[in-house]
Amino acid sequence: MKALSGTILSLSLLIAPLTWAAKPHSVDYAKVTRVTPIYKVVEHRRPVQNCWNERVRETSPRRGYQASADTRAVGTLVGGIVGGSIGHAVGRGDDNKRIGTVVGAVMGAAIGNELAHTAHAQQVRYRNVERCEVQQQVKKRRVIEGYDVTYRYHGQQYHTRTRNHPGKRIKVALTVRPLEH
């Protein structure tokens, strides 16, 4: 029986420090002296579609179109006169002016004839076309990430960071441990 009680006593001496260490810390409150919010910038992106109407010019060949003889004649005549005038103005000396007038008139007549034909050979239409593009709308805002907290406990000043605002006082854990000699 003595052996059994000695064993129980020995075991209780071994277990006692372990159970004491497993106990929760003592809790007290300290006075908060300063709270500074910590901010971070958060971006929120959202696709936004912008659309508008745009007037578009379209040309297409007229089917079976042939310029009339009058239209071609007018184009040839006007082109010849304009070309001859330009050729005459560019030439230097009497011989060059005559040659420039003839060459300018021939070239102008050919260009005028072609313009008279193609100007009416194309059908031109305008129509509205809707155009759209997607852009990212970015909104930035500051959000509180946490708080830098300064507090006093028994005349000592301490700092910590918390997720929530602590209020006028903050809970602190007290740990008691024996000091060896």
C-alpha cells in the first residue's frame, strides 16, 4: 500500500506541472492610447460595353451602266481644255508652249473621258452601322486592412496590430512562469 501511495504521489508531482501549463492564460485589460487605421487600395474591374452609330459610305458598281455619249463628250472636252491650259502654262518658250498645250490637251481629254465614265458608274450609299467596344471600368477604393494599436499596461507602452478596432481598452494575456534561482 505504501508503494502504491508513493507511486501516486510521484505521478501527481510529475503531472501537476503539465496540467498547470495547459491552463489558459490569465486575462486582463490594458488602456488603448492610440489607434491608427491601416488602409489598402482595392481595385474593382467591370467590363462596360460602349456603342455608337457611325455613318459609313458604300460604293458599288451600277449594273449595266454605260455613260452616255453626251456625258463622255463633256468630260473629254473639259479635260482637254484644262489639260491644254496647264500644258501651255508649264512650257517655256514658244515651241515648248505649243508642245505642252498639245500634250496637256490630249492627256486631259483622256483623263476627263475616264472620269466622266467612272463618276456615274459607281452607286454611292450611306448607312448607319453600330460599332461597339468593351472597356474595363476600374474603380479604386480604400478599405481598412487593420489597425496599429498602442496601449499601456502597468506603466509600460506596447504596440500591436489588430483586424478590428479595439475600442478604449484591449484584452491582454498574462503568463505566469516560475523563475529558477
